[in-house]
Amino acid sequence: MTGNLLLTLGRLPKALDVARGFADLGWRVAVAEPFKRHLAGASRAVAQSHQVTAPAEDKQAYLADLRRIIADEKIDLVLPVSEETMHVAFLRENLPASTRLFTMPPEILLRLHNKHGFAQQTAAWGLVVPETHALGDPAAEALAQSGPVVIKPVHSCSGRGVRLLPAGATLPAPDPAIPTIVQRCVIGAEHSSCSIAHDGRVSSTVIYRAAQKSGSVAVAFERVEHPAIADWITRFIAAANWTGFIAFDVMVDEAGQPWGIECNPRTTSGLHFWERADIARAVLEPGFIPRYRPESRLQQFYSALTETQISLFRRGPFRDNLRQLFSTRDVTWDRRDPMPFLTMTATSWPIIRMAMARGATFGEVATLDVGWYD
């Protein structure tokens, strides 16, 4: 089976893996991207790139741009990549009958993307999640007095706006413009995941941990086996009758109990641990089990290089970082398709410039223009 694929973001390495995987199977790959230049656009796997309105600028214009591309390119499959997924879901209302959208309806996505909605829904399904309340609720005040808590906006990613407060700390005043939750802090080991599912059945789940971070964003990651987390995820996906990519942040306490912290109803960097052509087959063929890559550790080279350089001047683990830098496979490099890696600084310049202007990390600003914050 071959056809025409539309990826709705091209700037991230995740998009590049998906583009290469579908191209390996003979599909024609087009990319819709608000930036004129982007990482996947430099790949031989991408036949056409289309610049579109950023959804944060005008949601309806963004959807109109996507619909035009779907018609012009005769798209068979629309596959959202990252934070733009919440916007792309609204295409479902009037897609051509011949076009498939690989994600859930917007009302389900938005409930789980909302960190308060996720906690409520997860608890209703009988899955373990930390006690969570809206900032401003008297129950949130009581929770903050009883132990350490985490406060975070209901719509955020890459750690933006997340704060840890000790027991008894005074909570900030609620801001109606930025709905925020107060969540019991679970002490333990943090894990992340990425799953592919069809009709509530898991095709495969990758569980991984950050091996190196830039701020709160992992730039090197290590795949691990954790049956208890995998079981938690399987039960969640079954309860949601999920189709598409879905990911979770999970804390495992000292007793080995997984606690679902938040849901990302999209891909994450865990996607890189699957063989890329198998990613495409797992999307196209329910029940197909994608193979893992042989490497259990992967990295984003340029970001890891930056963190390694910083560790030299901040008395960090420079030697260990340097050793890992040159012994860990980069998620972007492919000798048969070298240009995305070689031109990454140029194609990522809009994000780099924004990060420099804001004094933030690359990961913290990479999806500001495509995120859902309503």
C-alpha cells in the first residue's frame, strides 16, 4: 500500500523519522509547516513543503491552509507530529472520505491535553494519578499544606511554568488567563513514553528516561523496560479506545507504583527508538508490531553538544558528557540522507533566534507558535 502523506509539522526530528519511514515504503511525503525552512524539508524523503499560517496566529486560517494542501496533493493520510495535533484534530469535521486522520476527535484530545482534565479522567478510569486540584480551589490549599506540590499551567509543554513548592508553601494567586493546577508531588523516578495504538489496542510502547537534559527537555534518552508502566499505559489506551500516537510522563515511587503525571496526545522523542519503516507500517497496519532499533540510547547531537560545552564551564560531568556525545547515535544522521543533519543549524535558525531572544532553551520555544493554550 502506498499513497500521499501529509505531515503537519516538519521542524522536529520526530517528523524526519516519520517522513523517512513512509518514504522507505514508497509513499509521497508532503509537509505543512509555518516556518519557510525546516529540518524535514532538507530531506530527500520529503517531496514537497508548504508554508502555512501558524495556528497560534489564526486557527481557522491554519485549517484552511491544511484543507487546501489536502485537496491539491490528494492526501490519503494526515499525520500530526507534535503540539499542533490539537489544532489538526479539527480537520476531522470535513475531510474528504478518502483521507484518513491519524488522531482522535478534538473533544477527547483536548480533555487529555488539559492537565486537570487528564487527572480527572484518569482517576475516573481507576488508574493511579496524583491528587490534583485547580489553583484557587480550597482543596488545592489543603493539599499544599499537607505536603510538597507541583504547580503548572493546564496547557504547557517542555516544563514551561512548572514549579515545585515545599509543604506549607503559600500558593500563588490564580490568574484567569492562565488556568493552573496544583498536584501532589510524587517522589520517584521520572519516565516518559510513546505508544502507537488502534481502536484501544497497543501496537507498541516505548518507555524511556532522560539521559541528558537541556533545561527540562531531554536531549539524550535511554530506552528501558518497565512492565508496570507498560501495563498502566495499556489500560489507559483501552479505556480511551485510543487510535493514534499517545505519550505519558510517569513517576515511579519507591514501592514501584507508576503514577500518571500528564498525557501528551501526540508523539514524543520515544518514537526514535522504533525502526523508522516500522513506524509507518504500525500506523498503516493495526496489529503490526514495530521493531526497536538496536540502540538503547539515542541523542540529538547539536543540543547534546551544547550541553556538553556548558558542562565544561559549569563544573558539570564534562568528561562523561563528552564520552557519551561521541558514542551515542544521533536521531537525525543518515549517510543516505545527510542534508537534514548538515543543515540543521540553518533550518532551525528561527527557533534558535527565538530561544536566544527569550533566554530559553531550544525545546522550550520550539512549538510556541503551534501549541494549544485555550
